[in-house]
Amino acid sequence: MKIALCNDIFEFGGNRLADRRWAGRFPGAGWASVFFELAAQRGWEVASGEIALSHVQCGYWRADEVLVVQELDSAWGARLREAGCRPLLLTCLESPLYASLFFDRWQSLAASFRHYMVPASDAARADVAGHARGWPLRFPCYWQQQRSALSDWATRPGDVVLVAANKYWSHEDLAAAPSWTRPRSYIQWRRHDAMVKASPSRRQAQRQQLHDARLEAITALSAAGMLDLYGSGWDRLSVLPRRWQQRLADVSLPYRGKAADKHQLQSGFKFALCFENVSAPGYVTEKIIEALVAGAIPVYLGAPDIADHVPANAFIDAGRLASMAQLPETLNAVSAQDAARMIAAGQDFLDSEAGRMHAYEGFADWVATLAQEATHVV
């Protein structure tokens, strides 16, 4: 069996994801290194998209023997499919805020695949993308070995932790704008920028963005002295609108720098703030799962159908609050008994079939099963 893993991110080329240490640097990528290992055990051949295309073009691989696993609208995947390779699985781990052009046409693209996993409320409907089978998003984000004995919740030294880069859906920091050395590059960038700005998916995502809600939560928890903030960029607030620069300065932002080990860090806190970039059905990322693995109680805001993906008794739904100003009081009201029940529910979910899909090992097993089934189809 020949399988091409197609993603246009430069760091994923050259079969680099076969190295666990390298893959571990990128959220969501670890499953690929596990898949390389599974394939080797089974005598399958796996390659990143550009290497697979080279194998096909030089005749080392026959096109009709190659299964394509493609992330977003990868150019390598498109070229392999044009060469006659068999499209197996289309995946998307991004939000429409950052992959809007893909979301504008995901249904037509998914129609050529046997399976697809796209964060959308209608992603699992059989009639959305032809005869392809849709699956709800299961963001792979941890190694099974990271699940270990959890420390006592009541005695943890930290209250609430947020590990996230300082991003805002519309950047105001002009100093961060790219510099151009060739007019053609500038023209291409302007053309692409115009397409993104005109994207219906992006306009919808902008209406659903949660960056302002996250900053409201940061403000409320910082003022209450309950938050520890980690991640890149929080020492440079110029990317934020001026109103947020002032509000965060007024509360003395509790910035602690970058997190060396997110899992270990979160395990020392009672709660973890888990706010998605957008509130879109089906878009549930690694944020809430990583908190569950660490044994911190997730404070979640994001997908309106979150209870279809993670049991409602395993987290605190910040979307039920009238405002983020209620967060400190809400979290202070959680008893040790309440916490024990929520943590147990989260661990039960991770032990379930759906929960295991979020582990790199479980996701890789699932992709391997899809590939095995595809080879038995006449």
C-alpha cells in the first residue's frame, strides 16, 4: 500500500513528520509520525506529498496504488489526484477565520474523497459531498503517555491558566506587515488578500469571532487576581485594537511568558480557559481536549454544539454566562466535589472511542483503518 500525506506547510515536507520529536513541535501533527510507524510495521509505504508526487512521476509508484490523505486544499494533493491517485481522506483542522477560501468550496472538494473530516454543522450529512462519508472533527492533540495520575484538584497552586498566542482577527499593528522585494510578490499578495476579504466564509467567521470574548475573560480574571497567562505576543499589545491595549494595561496583565510544557503547566491549575477563535458548529479544537488530559477543568467558549463532541458534565460552558464578568464568581463557586465529578467525566470521555480519536495514536489507527478498508473495495 502507498499513502501520500499532503500538506503545503513547508515544515511538513521531506517526510519530516516521520520524526516524533519534529512532529511534536506542531499542534495536531503528531498523528502523522505514529502513522509512519504503523505503516512500517504493516509493510506500507508512506511519503509526504511532494515526495509521493516525485515517486509517481518517475514511475517508482503507480498512481492507482496511491491513497491521498489531504489537509485543506493542498497543491500536492491536487497534483496527485490529477495524476490518477486515489483520494482517501480530506481533513481540516483550521477555522473559517484563517482558512476561509477552503471553506468557501469545501463541499465540492470533499466530493472527490471517500472520507472527509471538516468542522461544519452539516459535515456528517451523506448528501453534502456526493458519496463521500463525513466525520465530526476530532482534533488529535496528545500522546497517550501524557495521561498520567492527576494531582489533587483542591491543593493545586494555580486558579486559572490560559495558554494562547496573542492574536486578534483584525490586526492593527502596521509594523508587522510583510516587506516586499519583488513587485510580482506584492501583486500576488494583494490579489490573494482581496480574495480573502471578499470570502463569504470569512465574513461569516468575523461575525462569529471570539477574540473579544477571550479578552473580556482575561480582563475579568486578571482584575480578580485569578489568572496566569502564557503564550507568545502578550508583551507586545500593539496588535490589538487601542481599546483593548488600554483595558489590559489597566488590569496589569498577568503575563508569565511562554509555556515550556503546556500539559505539565495546565496540570498545576484548577481551571483552563479554552476559548476557540470562532463560534462555529463543529469547530472543536485541541484547547478543551488538552485541558481534559491535564486534569484541569475546561472553561469553554466556542462551538454551540460542543455537547455533541464533549460531554456537557465535563466542562464549564462560558456561553451560558450573561457576561465574562461573571467568571470569577462562577469559578469560585465550584466545590471540590463538583470538580471531582467533572474531572471524572472528562477522563471517562478520553477513555471512550470518540475520546481516543483525539490521541495521536487513536487518530493514526483510524486513518489506517480507512486505508485498509479502501484497499478491499473492488
